[in-house]
Amino acid sequence: MIKKISVQQLQLGMFLEGMCGSWMDHPFWRTRFKLEDPEDLQRVLHSSVQEVWIDTSKGLDVARGVHAETRDEVDSRIETQLGELSVLASLEPEDQAVSFDQEIHRAAQICLKSKQAITQMLQEARMGQAIHQEDARALVNEISASITRNPSALISMARLKTADDYTYMHSVAVCALMVSLARQLNLDAQQVREAGFAGLLHDIGKIVVPHNILNKPGRLTDHEFSVVRNHPSLGHQLLLTSGVDNPVVLDVCLHHHEKVDGTGYPEGLKGDRISLFAKMGAICDVYDAITSDRPYKNGWDPSEAIHKMAEWSAGHFDIPVFQAFVRSIGIYPVGSLVRLTSGRLGVVVDHGRRSLLTPQVKVFYSTVSKMRIPPQVVDLATPGCKEKIVGRENPESWNFHDLNKLWMSWM
């Protein structure tokens, strides 16, 4: 049985099924192994991870009489919490919005242009040159305009990044996510632009972290882990050296790894000591990181990522800001694999217009016949539609490796 326990309940002999936190919170490249080395136990205890999953069928259980939530109990609780958000609209007013397929071509061009601009910008910063802030702001304006037209298109395109592109496209993705979240929070136009600017430059400290550490496929040493955790401070100093004095940008760069329970870094800030923009940056940074393929880990399905983040939200994220984030990208973001009441599987290709529970889904597989079927787009918000989403599915469990092609082919 899979159970969720606090790290204080961990014992040697337990089988770790997963960590309740992003993989940047701990030094392990794998999260499924039997805990037999006392040093590994200490590394978990000294990390910022507060809870873990254990598999009692493969290792020791918690002591008798100690309650631990099972996977089903946690899933039920999270589904209820997310479902409460479903009645809240997540898109821009109809007169401003366009469909996903109308925006995706422009979004692809913006991503290409943005990657080129960010690459040059970060290279210049690495060499000690000033960052051309007007160029960066123009880029933010272009990204913001795309988000206004359709929030899903550019965010989905930016998620499709190679390991070599990650540093650059992660900046673009977080910029887009920050803009979308800022709009959802009803921030004013200037604050939306500042949020996007901060997202664009939040991870600039990664450019001075050695490439072999950032992309190491094996377990990080304690020294290597400390080097990675130092990137917010390095980035903050780099921004100052590069002539960036915008307080929001500097704040998000330095504090996007802080957590509301005080276990984050570099300063261990807690609760209201963390600014709204830094709380936003923490959420957007983690979402893009865990949904992106990395040399040491495949990215999670978007809806799985939302579900996982909801598990961590009490200690990791500010809950109202996280709820706004879910409303901005959907409970089932574009690219999510879902099962419908008919038994058909499909990939989400656009948001629902009236509810987060009724997106547009491209069905392509029947669990009844266990065969692929001709792809068909089903709009769950259509009056009289009898189909509903009954659950999330793991693409790896079905050996589906072409989901991105499926939602992209709807262009």
C-alpha cells in the first residue's frame, strides 16, 4: 500500500515511492528506492522535503496505531479541493480571446523569437555586460499579448523544450505563466508587465552554475547541491551588476525558492515575509520545471503536475495564489491525458469556456476495444454533451509517447 508520511517517520528499511516536493528540493536523482543507507536517510532529513510516499508492500510500514494517508485518500482530498475551483472562469472575456488553433502559430513564432532574444541576453549578462531592459520589456509585452489572446497556446509551446533549450525556454515559460497568473489575480497593467519581466529573469543565476552540475543524471553531492541552491543569490548579484534595479525583478530572482512554511532558501522566509510576486514566481517556476523533460527525469503530465503541487501547497505555496494559478491554466491544462465516461482516452487541446471541468478533448483511444480510434475533438462544454472527465491518466502507463503531436496537430 502507498502511504504518505512525514520525513520524521522515515526509518531504514522503508521503500521510498516518491518525495512530496520538486526534485530541486532534494539531492536524489531517483525517488523510488529502498532506504538502506543511513547517509541517505540523513540527506532526506536535512533537505527541505517535509513529506514522502512509502510503499509498504516493498518495505517497512509505519508503527501500528500511527495514521498515514493512503494514496486514494490523498487523491480524493485533492480532487475535492480542485473541483471547488471548477465553477470559476479561467479565460479572458470572449471579446478578447481567440481559439487555441488561431493563436498557436503566432505562439510558436514568439517562442522562437524569445529563445533567440533570451539566449543573447543571458550570454551578455554572463560576460558582465548590461542587460538591455527595453528589449526585455518589449519581449514581455509580446508574450503578454499572446496570453491575452489565448492563455494556453504560448504556455503549451514553451513547455516543449529540449535539455539544451531548458535554461532559455524555462525563462520564456515562466514569464508567460507569471503574466497569466497576474491577470488572474486582477493585478493592474503595470504589475502584469513587472510580473512577466521578473519571470523572464528569475533564473538568471543558473547561467553561472556549472553545466555538468545542472544536468547531472546521478545523485548530487552535498557540495553540488549547495552550488545549485546558491543560484538565487548569484542571480540577484548578476542582475545588480547588469544594471537591473527593478525591485520586483530583484525580489523574484532572490526569493522564488522560498516556501510559506519557512523551509525554502536562500533566506528561509515564512508566510507574509514573502512578497506576492515571489509567491507567484515560486509556483510558476515549479510548474514549468516539473512538466519539462530534464536529463535526469521525464516531465510530468500537466494535470499530474497540478495534482502533485496541490499535495504540497499547504507548506510549499501560498494557497490563494496557487488556487488562482490553477484557475489561470486549468485543472486539466493543454496536453493532459484524461479518461471520459465512455472509456475513451483523450488529450486536452483547449480550456473550457465556462468551467475548468469542461475543456476540449481530442479522443484517440478506446479502453473498451484497447485500440486507437480516429481522433475526434469533443467539446465537453457543448450543451447536451454526455461525456465527462472521470479521471487523469499517466501517459507512461499507456506507453503513449505522441501526446504532444496529438494536441499540436490540431493547428
